[in-house]
Amino acid sequence: MAQIKVTRKAYVRKDGTVVKGTSYYTKDKGKLGKTPESEKWYQHNVEMNWHKDEPAEVRRANALKAHKGDELATARTLQALANVTTDPETSELAKNDADYFFAKH
């Protein structure tokens, strides 16, 4: 995103301290309450090869293999997927798989 210049006026605090005016450059965050399209989807760091149409054993094996056997990391990634998806079936299956790995850990 672009840089914008922010200017702050000088003012006096209640205790009498004088704050000088200043200006600085910062990242433009866009309109308040509006997430850019590019940041609206969860970006995971590991390609899990997890698909909702596969059996649970296959999904879990693929996810665990992608995280090199780390059950906690696998559970956290699946929980994040369950939290951000808008598909109810994907959310339910990812949550079940995450709960499985949390319990196993």
C-alpha cells in the first residue's frame, strides 16, 4: 500500500506540557472498517493437501505429513481454517480434525 503523510497540530496538555506539531509518513490503511480484498482470506504457510471430500484418515494423514509430524501445529492450522471458511461443511470437518489433533497432543 502507499505511504501517506500524517500531520499533527501542536497542542497543550492539561498539565501544561506543550506538544509540538509534527508530520510523518505511514502506511495507508484505507477506509476504516474495510479490509482490502487481498487480505480477506486466511493465508496458511503450509500446503496441507487437505480436501473435505476425502475420508478423515486421509485428510488427517496429509495434514500431519505437511507439518512434519507436529500435531500441535497441524491442529492450530486446521482450527484457523475452520474459523475463516464460509463453507459450513469445511468448517465442521476442519474443526473435527483440529479437535482430534488437540486431543492427541
